[in-house]
Amino acid sequence: MVYKTWRVLTIYVELAKVFFYNLAKFKYQDICMLAQLNSLLWEILNDHLTVAEASWLQEQGNATPLELMTAFVAAPRFLAKRTIKPTVAQNIELNETLEGFSVEDWGIVRLGRVWLLSCLDSTNKEEYCRHIETLFDTAEMNELVALYSALPLLAYPQQWLFRATDAVRSNMGVVYEAIALRNPYPYHHFSELAWNQLVLKGIFNDKPLHLIYGLEERSNEKLVLTLSDFAHERWAAGRWVAPQVWRLATRFLNETLLADMKLLFESNSEYDQQAAALTCYHSNHEPALELLANYPHLEKVVNTHHITWANLEFSDLNTYVSKP
């Protein structure tokens, strides 16, 4: 009996060692990644700053938390309204460090604010979270954009989940875009319900769906069936649906969705036809492939990759007008 108890305790001790070792390892990896991002963001920033701007920003990055928060708010007074254009190498390195994250076409003020947040000392969780929450509570629109853009870089990611899901419900388009587009935070942390709300709002408001990181990976049957109902409502009103919507249906082609594919194939819009062909081709679902075979010209172009989903990535949609 004593031996068995001792063995059980030994196993628990070993499991605890493994748990805390892995916890420490992941924490170390997070710290290294954030340090690398801080350095890379500064490199991108520094390529676009004047000497005076760089000097001011670097000084604020080394300041006390309260001074840094003040600088976050005051940034437009010290940084010009110029657009960031990272090099190809910088974009590649940024994506390798934090996949799905991009600063393409950001303004200097936005990136400067995000960089400042990455400088904030996170050692004391309570103080760190209080500082970030204060910024959220007092933020105007552009400050909110920077805060939501910075979520993938902030420590204690679960702490910001309520804030992030709240951004999805925002009636400010730029705030929604900050959390939804080129931002990996929702992919990693949103529940299925929250994720579906994010995607649906993007579709309803004609946002460029291809900029939502993890769009295909997190597609699910509930979302796809809702989109099918949405498409039928649009068609009944003589309007159309963004072709990228059907990309989400690839893994869920049931009888209802196959009927939708038939409607798309018979549409007068070549975008609808191409979307149907790509959906069927990538599904590897026998009935869908048989349906595709009825349209040999489309079957050929998708088989030879002359048409891919990249051909249907649009950033200037207006699906509230009549069908094209």
C-alpha cells in the first residue's frame, strides 16, 4: 500500500515537472517572439521616420508606463501622417515571426502606437493589464484601431478576449477591420460562435474576406449553412454574393450546398461559375466532382490551376447593387 502510494506520488511529481517545464518553455518562446517582433517593427518604422521622430519615439519606448501611455495618445502630434511600405524581406520575416500579422499600408502613427505597446513591461500582470485597460477605456477611434491591431503582440492574450469580441460588434468600420483583417488574434482565441460572427459581419459589410487569417481552417458547418440561407435571401432580392463566400463551403458540400453549386454554375456571372468550380474541385467530394465534370471548360481551368481562389479576391465589392 505504501509502495503504491509512493508510486502515485512519484508519477504526479514527474507530471508536474513536465507541465511546468513546458509552461516555462512556452513562456520563453513567447518572450523571444515578442522581442523579435519589437525589433522588427522598429526596423520597419525607422525606415520611414525622420531623425526627430525616431528620437522622440525611442525615448518614449524607454519611458515609464505612464509616460509611455501618454505618448501613445500624443503620437499624432509628433509623428507624420505617412503610410508604411515594408520591404518584401520585412514582410516575409514578419509573417515568419507571427503568421497572419501584417502592417502593410498602416500609417506611421498606428505602427508607432503598436510598437510603443510592445515596449510596455508585462512582468507585473496586474499593472500591465490595468494600463492596457485604461487605454481601451479612454481611446478614441484611431487609438482603438492601434489597440486592436496590437492584440497579437500583447501579453496575457486571453485577458483581451472580451475586448476583441466587442470590436466585432463595433459600428466603426476601421475598428472592425483592425481586429478582423490581417490579424491572427481571432483565429487563435475566438470561440466558434465569436468566429462565425466575425466572418458573417465581414460578409454583410463587403469586407475583403481573403484578408481574414485562417478563414478556411476555421470554417464550420453552422457557418456555411447560415451563408447558404444568406445567399438565397440575396438572390431573391436580385442581388449577389461575394464569390469568396463559397470558399468556406468546400468541406461541407451536402445536398443543399450542391444545389447552390448548380445555381452558381448556371449563373450569368463568370465569378459565380468560377467559385462553383473551385468549390467542387477542392472538395474532393464525388458528387461535387461529377457536377463539375458537366462543365468541361471550367473543369479544365481549375484542374490546370489557371483559375484559383486568388483570382476571386476583391477589395472593392458592393454586393448591395443588382447582380453583375
